[in-house]
Amino acid sequence: MGTEWMADGKCRDYPAGTCFPRDGVGVIIAQRICAQCPVASQCLEYALDNHIDHGIWGGRSERERRRILRERRRRRISNTDAH
């Protein structure tokens, strides 16, 4: 996946630190920005594909992204076992 989509990110209208919050309130603010973003799904996939640990990407926190990756691994394993 390329990075051309980044030019259309809503986060570009805010200081970089906004998407790398230090507290829960900052996470909520960043997630609200992402909720209005036309490239949030590409952003999330980019973060997942590249194992990005910090910040809000595609409206998801680090913990949420780890959960998504775990679930995808489980599904992949289940699909492999089913065949």
C-alpha cells in the first residue's frame, strides 16, 4: 500500500501531536477527527500492515489496533484449520 492517500487525511489540518495524544481526552479528540476523514480506512490498514504502535490511525488507538490484528490472526488460523 502506498501513501498517496495521506495527502487527503483530515489530520493534515491539525498539529501532528493531535494524532499522538498523551491522554484519554486526546484520544477522543483524535478519533473525532478521524470519524470525519475520507481516508480513515486506508489509514487504519496502513497502520495495521506496518505494525505502527503509536498514535491514532484510522480512528483506532494502539490497543484497538492490537485487538484487530489478534482477531485477524485468529480468523486466519481458523480458516487454515478448516481446510
